Amino acid sequence: MQALPNIFLIGPMGTGKSTIGRLLAAELRRPFYDSDHEIESRCGCGIPWIFDVEGEGGFRIREADVIDRLTSLDEIVLATGGGAVTNATSRQYLRERGVVVYLSTTLDQQIRRTARDRNRPLLQGTDRRERLRQLMAEREPLYLSTADLVVTTDRRSPRAVVREIKRRVRRLQNPLEQDA
């Protein structure tokens, strides 16, 4: 059986991209990267600080550079930030360099999962529900046009989601292979 390709996780904040990505990478015995953590590591500061100083535009430039670098690696699992798909070049790199899995969830689940998180600049000082709704309206067409697979994370354990991703990526590689 051939090795699975790079697997890139996209989707809105609160879908479990980092948690599922870590588990998936561990099961596949390959490196895991989180683009937000890589940005913070490279610049030595947190994402809220970057947004404060450089604005969202400055952050997106940094993000596109990190996505270019990471998607060039082989046999990795990458969790992207929720807005990574807003950059056309990043979308192209993701599509061309691996299998893209859109992790989707409900608005209520996003609100629960981000309720105590203060490291999300786009949700600070605003009506969280309305802002998440706006972001989804803007970004969902980009998630769908970029993704090879859509996997729902609602009311499912991270391990169940990982099993589904592995099964569906294998099926993409070999459509004639039956589920085991």
C-alpha cells in the first residue's frame, strides 16, 4: 500500500484542527505542524500581538509564507488557521501539495469550543456568535472549493474523526479499494 500524501486540515476556528491533526500525525507516524504555532515561533510573539501591530493583512502575509514553506515538506500533517484559505496562493499550495480535509462543525459547537479562548483576535470585543457567522459566510465557499474531503467533527470523538480521515484519504488514493 502506498504511503498517504501530505494531509492539510482547513476549517473555521473551533473545529478541532490542532487536536485532530496531532492525533492523525501520531497514528501515521509523521510530523505535525500547526501554522499558527509556526508563525508564533518564527516571530517570537503571539498572534494577538501580530494583529495589534501589523493588522490582519500583516498576519496573512506571514501566514502565506509559512504555508508555502510547510506545504513544501513531505509526509506531514498540517493544521492551518481558520483564515488561511483567504489567500489565493495559500489555497493553491494546499490543493497542489496534498490532500485537503475541511473539518466542519456547527456554529454552536464553535461557540462552545472558543468560549474561553482569548488568543483569537477576530473574536475579541465583538458579538462572538455574529462574528463567527460572518466569518463562515465569507470563508465557507473557500473551504469547499479548496477541500478534497469534508469531514464533520460535531458530536464525534477526535479518534473517530481521525479514523474517517484515514479511511477517506486512502479511498481517494485508490478508489477501487474496498473499505476494510
